[in-house]
Amino acid sequence: MRVLRLPESLREELRRPMGTVFRGDRRSVAVAVVRTVGDCSRLWAVGDVVCSSVVDLFCIPKVCVIDGRTLRNVSLGIPTSLQGVFRDVLRVRNPPGSISEEALEAIKYCIRRDAVLILVDGEEDLLGLPVLAYADFGDYLAYGVPGVGVDLVKVCESSRRKALELMSKFVEGFET
């Protein structure tokens, strides 16, 4: 499987938020995200806690991307709050520290879909970049920032350019 691997030189840059960071308890952060986005069908949520938190508020995102883990803990599978909520569930492999071709294609597939859950075998941490690169302008990406809160980024020309620039610095390779 073809992958783009995160080079060590970009790790620090990717730790910096790209949008508006919401801090606080899980529920208040989710409420702030949902209010800011307005239309949940424009929201791409990456991360188990982010996805579960917005769904708990009856906001069904356009796409949720999860790996069944929180802070690298043991795989939990699909959280109970997300079961039966989505029209479609896609399963993809995405090794840690990478963006797999399989995950990239799943994200592109979701552009014209709604209420899709992407369940990642591996790690979903970097999959916000291809969301910013390919989602429609006006959509939003919400992803968890461990120990901080949620970063909410509007998909626009500048966020798309930044995501594509970062992805262009990844190293192409293969994973078995």
C-alpha cells in the first residue's frame, strides 16, 4: 500500500493549531464547535472524542474519522454513541505517522456523501490534512488537540494551500 510518511522535520509544525482552538470541558467545547459550524452537514470531525462529543449533541457530521483509540490507548472499536448513526461505514488502513492512499481515497469518496463514518485501522491523526486539501470550501474540520481542546478550521483557499504544502513535504513510500 502506498503511503505518505510524516517526516520528523514537520512534527513540531503540525502540533501548532491551524484554526480556532476551543478549550474547556468536553460538552462545552462540542457546543461551541456546533454553534460555530451551524450546519452539521458541513462538519468533518477527526478523532474519537471529537466525533462522539458532537454526535452526543445530535449533530451528525458529514464525516467522522476515528481509529477506536483515545490518546493511543487500546483499540475500543466503534464507540457506542456512534453505532447506528451513520449511513455508511468505510474501513481503511492507515499506519501511524502516515497518510495512506486508501485513506486518501476514502476521504475523496466522502466529498459527495453525508453521514459517513471512516473507521481507521491504525491511526487517524494526520487525516485532517487531506480533509482540508479536498473538502468543499465552506466546510469545517474539527480535530482533537490532546490536553488542549478542539481545533476548528474552515476549509478555504489558505487552509487548503497550507494542507497541500504540508502534504507535499511528506515522504512517499510503501507499507505492507
